[in-house]
Amino acid sequence: ELAARGYRARLAFELEWVITAADAPDDPRSATAGPAYGYARLSAQAPYLRALVATLSAQGVAVEQIHPEYAAGQFELSVAADDPVRAADIAVLTRETIRTVSERHGLRASFTPKFEPGGVGNGGHVHLSIWDGDRNLCSGGDGPFGLTPAAEAFGAGIFSRLPALLAIGAPSVVSYLRLEPHHWAGVFSAWGLENREAPLRLVQGPAGQRDRTANFEVKCFDLTANPYLVVAALLFAGLAGVSASASLPAPVDVDPGTLPSAARLPTSLADAVAAFEADPELTAAFGPELATTLMDVRRGEIARLGSLPPDELCAVVRYLH
């Protein structure tokens, strides 16, 4: 459908995970106690991280960045953007590689959205851009921050459906422990330029390279999601926006949680399921059988895990994903 309109998409997943010592799997400080973003954590786990990047590179995965993230024992890895199906393939391959290399270094890797209550969670952000041939439509236009009309409409289609998209991109009960205000998870209905508290963030990249690097980042998703379903849902939502010639609302350049008019995205999986089922474009795009099955699976998880207190829920799912 996208190609029929003369466009193509490029996507990439960011992966965040927590490592622990294999003999202390519930302690996020057991493998590395260095500070967030600090060199000490990189240095302490240098052999592990070098092996990880070398293994990924040998498999044809272009690692663009790896660094210590904010949470205890947490790292983040970014890969180069690719076509939609390969982007999902790379997300799966990268996660399994992280898991295996971790085990070989006496570590355990957890991709859970919330390792422990009160901590900062693991996200699974998605970067995506829309192209016309070799031209990145997220740059060089007359719209907000250089967006072309097609890119703005594509982004608007995603933005307006974020509540429904959470049922695909944040599909677990534990996902909603991560989606807290002021934790860079993107929990309010807002978008903006380089705004880390907005669930839809426009990343321009460095001056002189924006025709290559400009992209939308969806920040409210996590790695309990099926990446193939995530890619499909984002393309469906973006296409719906293009079909409607949709426009983005005014951008927000502050933490939206500080605004009295701020509207929260769904705060529970049940609310996200309801939003998905109320969205005619997404349910039609997935088809009635798949759309119904996906939401039934979500309801099954709610029935099984929805009543657990946060500490027990985190413990149960810590190494399931």
C-alpha cells in the first residue's frame, strides 16, 4: 500500500535491557554499579559489550550506538534503519544475540518494561521515516520543523492513534508500570521536536545531515511487543493519516505533564484494548480475525496477571521477555 502511493518507510528499534549477575538475577546492581551514562559502567563491562557489538557486526547488524542508560544495570543499543520487515528481523536477532552473549559472560539479560517497582523501565522505542525515492520526507519541507505534507500526515496518523497503538506496542500488563509521567516514557498526548517526554518525538539529527537522519520516534512502546505487529500497526496508522491528509496539532516544547491541559494516554492494558477496538482503521487493516485474536490474548493476560501487586508482577515477568 505504501509503495502504491510512491513511498517507502525506513525503521529501526532501540533496545534497552538490564543485566544482572547470573547468581543474583533479582539485583540490577549485581553486574555493574556504575552511574547512568557514565564511562565507569562501560569500562566495567567492556569485554561483554565488545563481544556483543562484534557478534552483531558479524551477523550484518549495523550497531550505531551502545551506552549505559538511566536505570541500574541498564544499557541501550541502537541499530541502523532499514526496510520495515528487515527492521523487525533485526530487532529479533539483536535481542536473541544480547541474551546469548549475556549468558556466555555469566550474566542474565532482562528486557521487561519494569524490572522493579519504582525503577526506570526498559523501552523499545521505534524510529521511522517516510521516503519518496531517495528523498527523506521528514526533512526539507515547509511544515513544522521541515516536515513535508506527506510526512506530517503520516506522523499525524500515528499520533492520533497512539491510545489504540499501545495495545500493539505496549501489550502487557507490566507495560503500564513503565508508562509513568516524568520518566521519559511518553505518557501524555503530545508531540514535539526533541521532546523526550512526548510519546511522538521528531528527531532532526545534526545540521547538514537532516536529509538523511530526520525521523519520528515513538517512545511509548516496549519490548514485550511483537516487532512485526508493531511495524504493521505503525504503517497502517501512518497510511490512514496520509489518506486523510491529516495534520499534527501544535507541538509541545516542555514536559507535557506540567501543562494543566495534558491528556494521559491509556494507563492500563484494558484501556488500550478498548481504544484499539474502537479504531475502525486499525481493526480493518489487521482484519477481523487477527484483530479479535490479538485483543483476546491481551484479555487473557489481564485475567491472569492484572490483579497482581506491582512487586509480584515484576518478579513474575522479569525474565519472560
